[in-house]
Amino acid sequence: YWSVNAMKSFSLLLTLFRVTGEFKDATKLYRVLSHKLRTPMVMRQRLIGGGAFVLQYAVAVLVLFMAIHLILASTTPIATIGKLWVVYIVLDFDNHLCNFVLYILRLQDAFDWKV
């Protein structure tokens, strides 16, 4: 069982590394929303930013718990690798979905978020 446990440990480390990127994005959004900016944001921008923060944080927490559960429940090294791949796909899906929505609604240049 040492190979399964070694693969689980390696997969958990990679998952934690990957999920920290999602938490970094949520932290950037929180900083923009909570600090006073040189140019004040209108209420619409503040609401959209708050919604983006909640979604980003919720996805990060849910994926973290799902990944830990899936990886620790695997019984073979190849199943662990497969579940790690699923975690990476889920984390990339929300980024691609947001870019797709921005493209469809033609909002790529509507908001300029800088920290």
C-alpha cells in the first residue's frame, strides 16, 4: 500500500498548490472591494465584484473539499492520478466559463480590474 499512499500524498500536495491559486484570485477581489480606491467604483461594479468574490471563494472551498475526499478515497495509484486530473479540469473550467461569458456578452474591456 505504500505506492497508493505515496501517490495520495503527492496528489494532495499538487491539489493544495493548485487551489491556492483560486484563493489568491479571491484575495485580489477582496482587496479591490474592501480598500478605498483612487477612483470610486459605482454600485454596479461593486455588486458584480462582490458576486465574483463569493463565486471564486465558494469554488475554491468546494473544490478543495471535493479533491481531498476524492483523492483519499482512491484505492489504486492510477485512480488517484485520474482524480487529480478531474480536480485540475474543474479548476480550469470556471476560468474558461468566465472568459466565455465575457466574450459572449462582449464585456472583455468593460471592466478594468487592477489592484
